[in-house]
Amino acid sequence: MRLAGYFQIDFRSFSGIHPNPPDSLLFRRVRPEFSGTLLHRFDFRILPDFAGGSSSLVEAFVDTRFPKVTVRAGKFRAPLGLERLQSTVDLMFIERALTTGIGPNRDWGVQVSGDSAKKRVAAAFGVFQGAADGVFITAGNNDGMDLGARVFATPWRDPSTQTSAVKRALGGLGFGIGATVGKQRGPTLGFYRTFGQSTFFSFAEGVALSGIKVRYSPQAYYYAGRFGVLTEYIRSEQVMSKNGVESSVSNSAWQVAGSWILTGEAKSYRAVEPTRPVFPNWGRGSVELVARIGGMYLDPVMQVRGLADTKSPSTAAHEWVVGANWYLTHNVRAGANYAHTSFSAIPSVTPRPNENAVLARIQVAF
């Protein structure tokens, strides 16, 4: 049995949008984690969240380990986006990119996963309830099922075993693709948010999924010494209906994010491990500079055919974010981000005003 978890205290301040949300201090996440192993083969994890004055079940699953594959059943991240699959405590930025809005937050399902003998190719395949874009699913949201699959390769992993300088340089390169496909019918739809967690697009009342839904996401990262970059593209094609009229809708998003460790530690897909933590030795910790650009493009047909809420004129959002992280220890982290988001709309419609957001966070994980 194991008890772990993390909590995050955020400060938010805005300018540009009208009216501006008030400055706020809040618990972004309060998540104790209960996990363990039964009979040397069955691993379980239960992750609730108590932030925001309410409780929710973020993840709950059981892994059954076989010699070459693992079977997972329960509620967990579907095998699709690169940043969505990254642990919350390992993120470079305070909030995830626009790409994570296109795809499920969590989903119920059964998944089989495994990797090659040298752990250079990992693959996963599963059957899922079929959460809509951005939806934190509960059982029975819509009528239908999704198939999900992802393959990710790190061909030059463990470069110490290579004699070629080129292969050593490519040791931190990974790339792959994830996809989901299914047929969904039901009214449970999500919404799209900015970096500051303001909703800039939501669906009109009476809109429902009504057919085939396909998502795919090519993705890659590269880490070399203190430098790292992560990039991904995601596209969602689905059929929606309102008042019996069906429409084919295509939405997409992309991001490119970079990181530089000023204090010299190695960058990876996981959080930075400071070589000289502040506690207990009063070291300097680790300092990381981060920057990201990205965008989301929403199908104008949703505005033309009345699928969008009248308060949501946006057909595109473009963001850039800069920030810094200070890792005091491997348990404690402080960070600050500045994000600028601009919006586009269909002709003759005034777009949403630009959003400028300052976010700061204290994170404690144990």
C-alpha cells in the first residue's frame, strides 16, 4: 500500500478581456493518491480531487501485469495526446496547452499496453466509453464506444550504449501518433478554455453528437542536456446535430513548447530533479525557463449553423506563454507564467477581446 499525492495553490490575474475576472487565489488541485500492489501482479490507483469545494474521482483503475503486456481497466487517460498523458506534477507550464482541449480529459475503458524488449517502442490499444472533447467523463455520458490506440518510439534511447555521435545526440528524441475512432450519440459535449481557464467557446442548447468521431494526434519531443522541446498536433472530426440537422465538424489545435534549465540539470519528459535542493542543504534548487506558442481552429460551420452558443463568437484562439519554474526540492516547486491569447471570428462578428493572464503556483507533491 502507498499513500502519495499533491496540491497546488494558484494566483490568477487578468487584463484585456471585458469585464476582467477578479484576481483570485485558489486551490487548483488537491489530490491524495492511494495505490498499491496485490499478489505481485495487480496494481491499483485511486486519485480523487477535493479542490474547488467539491470532490470528484479523477482516476481509478487496476493494472494486471503479464510478462509482456499490461491490461488496465477503469477510469484513466486515453492513449491520444502527448501532453495529456504527461503527469500533472511534471508539466512545464501552470496550465496545459490548447491541444488538450481537443480530446478526452479522462475516459472509462479497458486498455492493453506494452513495449519492446529494449523499451524503445511503446504501444497501447483500448476500448473506451467515448468522452467528448474536453469532457471529464462519468459513466454513461453518451451512447457509443471509442477505439483508441497509440504508438510512440524512442529509437535511440540509452545512447550510452551507442558509439556513434549522431546516435548519442538523438538519444532524447521520441515521436509517435495517437488516435481514437467511434460512433457517438448524446448531448454531453465539452467546451474550450484559455490558458487562464476562461471559457471562450461552448455549444448551444440542443446540440448533440450524432455519428462517427475520429481524432488523431502526431507528436514528438526532443531532450538534449538542459534543453527540451515538445510538440504535437491534434485534429477532431465528428458529426453533430441540432433540431435533426446533422453537420460535419472539424476542429484542430497545435503547440510547440520549449524549456531551458539555467542551473544545468538534464531536461526530460519528467519533472526536473535539482542536484542542489534548497532543503535540507540550502542549495540553489533548479531554475527552468519555458516558452510556448500554439493555436486552436474551430470549424466556422458551428457558427453558421447555430451549433455555438451566442456568447461564443470565436472560431480560433492563438496563444503564447512565457514563464519560469523554481524547483526547490523534488517535492516543492514554484512557478509563474504570463500568457497572451487572441481570438478570431467569422466575418461581421466581433471577436472576443484578447486575454492577458498572469498565473503563479506553489506545488507540493509527496
